[in-house]
Amino acid sequence: MSDEHEHGWHGENALTVAPSKPKLKHPPKYRVLMMNDDYTPMDFVIEVLQDLFSMGHDSATKTMMQVHREGKAPCGLYTYEIAEAKVEQANSYAQQHGHPLQCTMEEE
């Protein structure tokens, strides 16, 4: 009798090892922040928050007031590429309209 039969390592008795699934990490998130300045009109800030960050009017107004009172406020949490694009869109849009409004991003 062979060793295979004695140890049960053949046919239906064969052991199979499932490959382990790699543990996937979620990509880091980045917070887009809007910074206060003394020149950009409040209505324009609300417009940017609604159009570029998909906020409703009430949420945009609250965020605008937070920017005004605290010097900055979060506009959203995104993956790096999306956060980077949002910052570029907001800054470019403000510049095109003659406003010094600035957004930045930071890792969460």
C-alpha cells in the first residue's frame, strides 16, 4: 500500500486550501476646505457651494456662515483625485469671476 492511501491524500479525501483574500484598504479621504477672505460676496460663496459641492441652499448658507465666522469650513470629503479636482474647479471659478475665494484640501 502506498503512503497516499495511508494518509488519505487522494481523491475525495484530498484537502484543498482556499487562497486567502487580500485585505483591501480604503483609499485615504481628503477634506476640501473653503477659506475666508474679506472680498468675496456671500452670495457667490453660496453659489459655489451649491454648484460645485452639490449642497442645498440651507446647507450652503450654514457652511458660508461657518467660513465667515471661523475662517474656514469643510465642503466635502473625497478621494484624492476628486478632492484635487474640486479645489481646482472652485479656485478657477472664483478667479474667472474676479474673486479671491480659495479652497484647499487636507488628508482626513
